[in-house]
Amino acid sequence: MTAPVITCPWWCTDHRTGSTVEDQQHARPFPVPDGTWVALLRGCLPADRIELAYGGESFDRGTERARLFAAALQQAADLLDRLTAERDRAP
Ligand SMILES: [Zn+2]
């Protein structure tokens, strides 16, 4: 049995492969400081919905890294809103 060919949506820039379709994930990581992550993720099954994943832990005296993290989160949220709107407009 061969795995079905998965077509990535345009926003997927870092596809996570796996041995089965359940293991695969479309992913769009955003540039963030070390120790944090911000990404849009969606599984490859038809029922899977796109999700905004983010996290991290930082103890920092400066604010630059916090601002970078906040900016990435803002970008990811904007893109998720856009993708959700596109999805809602689709027939
Ligand atoms: Zn993909």
C-alpha cells in the first residue's frame, strides 16, 4: 500500500513527514528567539483544522527577545485569521 500523495497548502513551508498520513503535518514556523516557538500547524487528515502553536520559557533582563516573540505571535495570528477567512469563503 502506498501512502497518498499529500498536497501542501501554500502556507506550508516546513512540512513534517511521517510514515503514515496521521504522522504528517503541514507547518509554518515563524522566526523566534531560542527557547520559544510559534507555528501554524495542521494535520493532513481531512478533518484536521489549522492551529496556532506557541510556547516557551524565558528569563530575560532585556525586552528585545520578548518583542521578537510578540511580533512572531502577531504575524502567526494574522495569518491564521487570513487562512480562516479564506476557508470560510470557500464553497
Ligand atoms: Zn505540508
